[in-house]
Amino acid sequence: MAPVITTLSPTQSHGGVTMTITGTGLGTTFKVNFGCQSLTPTSVTSVTVTCVIPQLSPGQTNISVTTTAAQTSNSLPFFYIGPPDITAVNPAEGPAAAVPLSIYGRNLLTTTEVHFGDIGPATGLVHLSDSALTVVAPAHPAFAPGVCTDTVDVVVSTAGGISGSPGPSANQYTYYNAPTITGLSPSSATPGSNVTVFGTCLLDITSVTLIREGGGITYQASFISISPSQVNTVLPLTLPQGTYTVQVNTPGGQSPITPAGQFTV
């Protein structure tokens, strides 16, 4: 009886996965053909043949079997999916809260899950193309005392396998603990003078904002970061008299308004 194959399972996958071929007249199968590449099956019965999918070039290939009687079956299409790679996470840093971000790379179209280290899986997965996804990063649990950042690997699971590490930081995301202000020195200053801000997690500050009591215009102070607990600011020369509250902005968010962050001009 000439071999005839009727189904493949799976019909799309990647190397190292077991494929089951079903049909009739398969009992003397001695090789499975993946296009021009052939391999020895791992098990054979009259109606099923199993084999381990070899490494192939991404794309469609035809699968057939050949028996010891030198008879080759019909062929069925199989789509080989290359392993995923992550080339960038954007933004690559953010607060402890769940936030949306984009992931760029290759072979992402069949992504089923995006995992952020030991924090957990992302939600809101949207496939934009084979090279881009959007997800919502999982929220980070409360940071341990004194800990301001946590960098985790972003891992994508697809029908082509699990992504690896293409390069330093390309597939990483850094969570930032929120900044706080614990004190200012001096608590009274003049325009153009220096005010030192003390606090926690004052890392990678993007701006220092001065909020005037009673509302009105906010002002931006120039600054120099000294350490995660200290930043030196220079008050604007045009700063009017009044009472101000200092807020700092980092990738972890904005520091809360507290009396510890107040000074007068």
C-alpha cells in the first residue's frame, strides 16, 4: 500500500518539538522528509509516524514520508517558526506600577506570553507585527527597605520557542521605587542660591519642580545629583517670595508633597 499522510501535529512549530504524522500505509516508513532534509523517525506504526522537528529556515516547507519500498507519500505543508529575539524594550525603565510599553524584535507574531523576570507575566498583549508588540508590564511588589531599582529580563514565549539574551540590556526592564523627600537645607533661601534636597531613591532625576503655595506658576530648578539620598539644586533667579514645596521626578514617579519638602524665599 502506498503511504498517504492526512494530518500533521503540530502544523507550525520549531526545532526540537515532536511531530506526529498520521495517515495510512506508514508501517515501513524509514525516513521523514522536511523539504530536501530527511531524518529517521522515532516511532512508526501503520497509521502514525513520530519524529523530532529539525532546525530549519523560517517559513513553509513540505512534509512527506518515504517507505522501505522506495515509495514517497503525498506532502503536507508545515510552517517553521524561527526563535524569537528581543532587540529593545521601550521604555526600558519605569515605576513600580503596571505601565504600557512596547517590545521590538524578530519572530514575535505568535507570542503567547511575555514574562518579566520573577515579577510575573505581562497583560494586554497586542501583536502589532512580527517585529513589535505592546504589553502592560506587571506591577512590582513593594521594594525592600533601601532598595531603589530592580532590573529584570523580559522573556517572550512564541510558537518558535523562548527568547534569549541578544545583548546587554536589550531585553531588560528596570523598575524604579518612587522617590521621597525627607528634608531640605536650608529651609529658607534666596533666588539663585543652593538648596540641598535629602530623600530616598533620588536616582536618575529628570526634573526638580518648585510649587508655590497658594497656586500659580510652578518653577523648574537646575540640579546636580549627588547620591540616591541627595541632590543639590539652584533656585531660579526670578523666583518670587513665598513658600514652596519641592517635588522631584524620576522614572519611579513623582515624590509626594510633604512638609519636609517646603522652604521659603
